[in-house]
Amino acid sequence: MASVVGLVESIKTTLLMLGPSISIILIVLGAIAYGLAQTQPAENRGKWQSMAMGMIIGGIIVAALTGAAQLIADTSSTLLK
């Protein structure tokens, strides 16, 4: 069981280090892609907008997971003990 708790702690540490950067990058790239979508012809605009919204939502999800990483790790470690 100790190895599982260690794994959860290492995932938490990695997420806390990389999460904010990944989140900001995804949101900014999504915004740029959405802006570029507006310059595309109508038949291509939907694909660009879908990709952009996916990146923005992904960035928001990563930010939420990063914010909750400590709570998730604490809950997981108490359940596994």
C-alpha cells in the first residue's frame, strides 16, 4: 500500500509543478486558434472552433485538477491506508 500512496504523492507533485503552465498554454493557444477560426471560410471554421474550444475546456479542466490536487491526494491517501 505504501507504494500506491507514494505514487499518488508523486502524481500530485508533478501536477502542482506542471499544471498551471499547461493550463495557461492551452487557454492561450485555444484563444489564438479561435481567433484564427474567424478568418477561415465557413466550411473550415467549425473544425477550427471545435479544436479551439477543446483546448480552452482542457485548460480549464487542468486548472481545476491542479487546484484540487492537494485535496485529491489527501483523500486518496486516507482511503488507501
